[in-house]
Amino acid sequence: MQLRIDPKGSVRCLYGEAIDLTVFGSTRIHRASHVEPDGEGRWWSQIIGGPKLGPFDRRSAALAAEQQWLEQNWLGADSE
């Protein structure tokens, strides 16, 4: 799990259960995307306010692409 801590002490990350995030204080969780199959059984990841990634043969591949995109383009960004 990657954590991004700004100079004011706010922590930003992709949600996961590797650590208890409440140790940092109050939390706000927002949906970043939707991973859904299409009518042909292929999987797509629609980033909210961003691109549609896919198609993928497996849901796990769509989830991995989603995570990679969010880590590079949201977590690595200077602002929300």
C-alpha cells in the first residue's frame, strides 16, 4: 500500500485493508471507479472523471489496471 502524506499531515492512499487507516485520524473514502463486465463477458474499469480501461478477459486484470492508473494519475498527483 502506498501512502502519500502532504506537508499538513493529510494521508492519501488507495483503500486497502493492509493497515488500519483510522490510526491516522478520521477518514474519508470516495469511489474512484467502477469495474463491470460488458455483454460479452469482458471486463472494463471506468475511472470516475477519467478514462475507461479495457477490455480485459478477467476481472482481476481490470482491477490491476485500475490500481495502476490510480497510483500513477491520482495518488501521484499534486492535488485531488
